[in-house]
Amino acid sequence: MSLHIPVMLPEVCRLLEGLENKRLIVDATLGLGGYSEGILHKWQKVAVLGIDQDPQAVEVARRRLSDFGDRFKAIHGNFRDLSCLLNESGMGKPDAVIFDLGVSSMQIETPERGFSFQENGPLDMRMNTTDEHQDIAAEIVNTYSMRELTTIFRKYGEEPYALQIARGIVRHRERSGPITGTSELVEVIRKTLPAPVQRKMGRNPSRKVFQALRIAVNDELDALDDALEQCTGLYGGRMAVIVVSYHSLEDRIVKNKFREWKSKGLGEVPFRKPLTPEQEELEGNWRSRSAKLRAFFFKEGSMEGKAK
Ligand SMILES: C[S@@+](CC[C@H](N)C(=O)[O-])C[C@H]1O[C@@H](n2cnc3c(N)ncnc32)[C@H](O)[C@@H]1O
């Protein structure tokens, strides 16, 4: 397993620099703890509460960061329950909440999790492997109607060939039975799309379908919206919300939410256009190529009578 290289960590730290107190930072997408580690190293008095819905990530991060003692706490949970998780932690009000969205290298590089279109694995894609009520990708692929599949591929993958791919999947199901693994799904998509279309699509033609399924399985966009909504109720004094996103669907939610907060007079956006990684980072870390960082600084006492 390769260690996840944290994306845009220097930019995140520079933004935190501006906060006077820095007593508690919430790392809402802990992963293997790259951000948490960077922050705990940089500021000796800061405590970090790490949250991840992936129990394996929590376990690895807990082990990796155990030297920081009670300055670091990792909890298994979904950031859509941010307020509750924070209350339960008993750690008080945060000075910043950071989201580094999407999947980690560990998740992508573990074929049994089903996130990768490059290696064969089961069609699972759950980040929270303990949730047995959640539909896994196989259920969506093998039981949803052509119309439902088209909607998912369009809405969450912005896939222009959504209908053709959905039709190809349904035909394959009728002829050969359920699609059982990621490689079979990749193959069905390849067979469905004519070669010139695939050439036009550039990167792997399955990429957007996999993104769409992952977002649907984990209800990622609603979870982000819910979590951001709760941020307005969390802060006591000045608090930063920092989000690193990897595709336009996430970025749009963040941009609109920050715009709404600003229009309510809750605080300020320190830069209008999102930050993107420096050239050096782009060359050294492929995951950073589509990253966009946005931030919002709530001002002190800005909640009074304004939000909600
Ligand atoms: C890009 S990785 C974070 C990497 C981390 N910043 C690091 O440096 O190691 C995203 C992580 O967020 C987690 N995640 C995604 N959506 C989540 C949610 N709704 N609640 C909690 N964790 C979530 C994933 O399981 C994954 O481990």
C-alpha cells in the first residue's frame, strides 16, 4: 500500500496560519492522516479531531499518529453527522474544519474495494464497509432500470454517453446475467461505445461511470451539502472552512454555499477563484491534477440572527 500524499497541504497550512487560536482543527476526511499529521507537526499546541467513514482508514491513521497522544483523536463516522460527532467527541468548538474530498490512494489501490477501473475487484465502492444497508455498486449496475442508470451516469458522472452505456449494461444483463466485477463492467462499456467515440473520450472511457457509481453508492454530494450546512452552527469565534475538491459537481456545491454565506454577511471568501496546486505538486502527485481549494472565514459573532 502506498502512502496517500496529501494534496495542497502547504496551501491549507497557510490558510490556517491566519487564525489566531488554532486550538482544535477538524480533519473531516482523515484518510491516512496526511493533513492531520502535517498540522500536528506544525503547531505544537493544536489538537486534531479526524473523522472518516472508512473504518480501515481510521484504524491506519490512529496507528500512524499515535505518537501525538491526546492531541489527536480519530473517529469513525460520516461527516454528514458533523455536529453530532463533534459533540460526542467533547473536544469543544473547532477553529477550522477541513474537507479533502473523494477517495484515498489506499481505497483506489485496494482492488477488493471496487473503486478502480484498472484492476479487477467486486463492484462494491462503499467507503463505509460496515454499512450493510447501503446499495453497493453491483446492486445499482444489476438492478436499476436503463433510465435510472442513465440518470446516475449523467448526474454524477456528467457522462455524455450515459444513455448508450446504460443501454449496453442492460442488454448485457439480459444476455449474460449480472455483471460481477469491475473488469467486466469496463469491458461492457468498451464494447458498447464505438472506437471513434472512445478515442474522443481520451482517458479511460469508464472513468466517469465509475465516478458516478461511487458518488451514488456513498451519497457523496448530499453528504457534503449536509456537512457544510452544519458548519454555520459550529463556530464560536472566527472559524475557517477549507475544502479541496476534485470535480466540478463538488466544487459547485462548495462555491454556492460560500456565496450564500457571504451574502448573509457571515464572513468572507479570501480569494474569489479557487486555488490550484503549484506546478511542482502537479508533477509529483497525479491525484492533485484536478484539485481545487476554496476557503471561507466566518467572522466572530456573525451567526447572531443571520444564519438559517
Ligand atoms: C482524499 S481522502 C483524504 C486524504 C487525507 N487528506 C490524507 O492526507 O490522508 C478522502 C477520505 O475522505 C473519506 N470520506 C469521504 N466522504 C466522507 C464522508 N462523507 N464522511 C467521512 N469521511 C469521508 C474517504 O473515506 C477518504 O478516506
